[in-house]
Amino acid sequence: MTADGRGPIEAATAALVDWLTSAAGEPVPIGPPHAGDDADGLTLWPLELRPARQTRSSGAVREPYRFTVRYLLCVAGPAAFTALDRVLTAATRDGTCDVVLEAGAAELWNALGVAPRPALLLDVPAQVDHPTPAAPPVLQPLRLRQVAVRALAGRVVGPQDQPLAAMRVEVPGTASATRTGPDGRFLIAGVPHDPEHPHPVRLRLSGRGLVLTADVDADDDDIVIVCAPPPH
């Protein structure tokens, strides 16, 4: 919905009518083509909704849903040719809408129940906006607290406490990573550590055909991670 409560099709139609009235120099009513002694002017009628290329959303903001409204603008009576000329000239000059010169299909006029006549198809872009939810208000003063970093030291072993060398040990989602030495030991520096809110640190180990994760206690001075051999 727009700020004034109108939907995207209604808003696109109203904007097009305003532009057509200015370009043609006379009011352009909305309605299907009709024939009659009193018919003399332009008429505008929405025919269909057509798909448009979408863009991919990123983060919490949803991209609008984009589409095109196709309108039929046609003459009714000989006096309307001058107005149609003005609209065609203005549309090709300022690019307000895309003009399609394919309104001559007999099936279209048969469906509308009128004789074929000069007409334009106007493609107008429209979109359905998805408003971003308002962030909740901050009710308390912002507090900044510095979190310390520490190093994690430990060993990676296999069955019978056999050291596993050249195993990659990393903290997922960070740049903290290392490899075990010949004795299976590793040391990872720069791991965030909050003594007031301690929580396990997840490590990811890979190598020797193994990929596994282990949640370790950051306060443990000698972490031991046992890797079982992969099943056959």
C-alpha cells in the first residue's frame, strides 16, 4: 500500500491518468473501448498484469515484488487522433512508460466487442513494497563492555592416546585456526573470552579423513580432543 492507502495497481493507474491528461491536453477516462455517437476521445483500460524481473533480498530488508501493468489506450471518434499523437510523442520523448505497437489483434477487439481502431499498449512498472519492521525502542542506556581474548591450548589424539599431527583446528566463523604439531598439540590465540558469561568454545577439526566439531571449556589449560577413526 502507498502512503495514501492505495494499492500498487490503483496508484499506477492514477499516476498514468494524470500523465495522459497532461500529455493529451484533455481528460482521459478509465473504461473499456466503446462505440457510439457520443464517443469522441481517448479511453484507457487495464488489460493484464505482466511479470518483471525480481531482485534478490539481502539481510532483513525484503525487496519489493515488481510487475508491469499493461493498459490499452485507444481512440473513439476522429477528434481523438490529435490527442493520440500527443501521447505517442510524449511517451517516446520522456520515457514515462513503454509503448508497444501491438494492439491490432482481431481477438482483442472481438473480446471487447468493438471495431478495431488505432491504439497503443502502455506498460507501466508497479511494485508491492514490503515495509521494514520498525526496530524496538532502546529503553536503557547503551553499555559497552570490553571482552578479553585468550589462547586455547590442547592436544588432538586418536585411540590409545596416539597424537594426531597436521590436524587443522579452527574456531568456525573466525580467522582463528592452526594445525597440530608432531605431538598432536595446538595453540589458538585471539579467542574471545568473557569470564562473567562463560560458555563452551566450538572447535572444528579436519584432516586424516575426519571432519568433526568439539565444544571445549575455555578455562581448561590442557584440552584433550579424542578423534575416533572414520567407520569403514
